[in-house]
Amino acid sequence: MAGIGLNGGTAPEGRGSGTTPATHGGGAPGTRKLRVIVVDDHAVMRAGVVALLASEPTIEIVGSADDGRAALELVARHEPDVALLDLRMPVLDGVATTTEIVARHPRTRVLILTTYDTDAEIERAVEAGAIGYLLKDTTREQLADAIHAASRGETVLAPRVAAKLVARMRQPAPIPLTARESDVLNAVADGLTNAEIGARLHIAEATVKTHLLRLFAKLDVNDRTRAVVVALERGLLRRSE
């Protein structure tokens, strides 16, 4: 399928502020169009997205910008239904821009459109309040559908992004160990008895037993061998090379 790319013509670029005026498409009389802004620091990509969406009768591009600060000005001026933002932009990046839009203009939904799909980028955008996260290989039809869904408050994710989020959610939660519990666990992995652990750590043997009981509970195990196995699987042991 053809991606967002450069199919179709390009919209005229504004000067100075990096914004462009509204473009108006057709549509059934009396039908309210969704008002959208497009924000991307790459002029060709920005113009391509504007041109693609201009052919959608239910979507009206009310402006475009090349950085986050200009995007905030557009949102304040036009109060769009959806702000289509790139992530990495000068002056104010997509995450910071999303945070500002969500705080100041909660009726405007933020939809990220980017080439970056790392866990860190996705997490930052979602935590900032973006309702959707799309990649730039999205087709025109998919993009239009996503804009409509976002305007209704529905979460929209590219398949690869959704897969990453699901995989992240399926990862076991980290097991919080105290420094002393970690010391005891590593001593157990070294094959030391309770008395030897106490001597190494300068604590009473009874204290060692208390730490072991807490470790067993956190690791959901019943013996020392299984504790070491689970700790290895979860990366909890400090093993020397």
C-alpha cells in the first residue's frame, strides 16, 4: 500500500512563522468538517500530508506549521479538532507541544505522525497525552480514519506501535529489592550458608533468615535454589565475569 509519502500536489507554504493558511475541500452541504492542523518540520512531508488530506471531503486543514511553538499559536487561533504532530521538531518538540495542547486546549486531540517507533518515543508521547500514534507509512485512508477516530476520543495506534505496547505490558513487573536483600541474594548464589552470609555481611544469622523469607515472598519461591534461578531469569544478580 502506498504510504503517506508524496502522492498528489503540495499546498502553498506560509512565510515567517512557518504556518500556512487554511485550505478548503468539498463536502456535503451542512456537514461539519473536522478541523485539522498539520505540524512537521520537513516542508515536503508537511506539504504532502496537507495535499493528501485536502482531498478528504470531511476534513478541513485550517493551518500547518514547522515547529511546536507555531503549532500552539495555530491551536489557540483555530481551535482544531485534531492536531497532527511530528515528534522531533525545532523550538518545541512533539512531546512538549502535546503536553501544552492537552493542558491548554483539552478539546483538541493530538495525533502523532512520525517515523520513530522506539519504546521510549511511544511512551513519552502517550504519557504527554497523545490520543494516537501513527507512523509515516500510514495510507491516506488509514490517516483519514485515524483523524476521525481521534476526534471521537478513540485511541489510535499503528499496528507496530500497538504490538510494542502490548509486548511491554506483558513483561513481568520489576521486583524491587533492597540493597541488603540484593547482597543476601548474591551471597546465596555464591553458595554460602546462612552463617557464612552473616559473616560476609556482618549481620546476625537470624537477620539473614529474615531477609531470605522476604526474598522468597518477592520472588514467589520456596527454596534457595529456585530463588537463584528466578533471580537469574529476572536479571537480579550481580554476576562477576
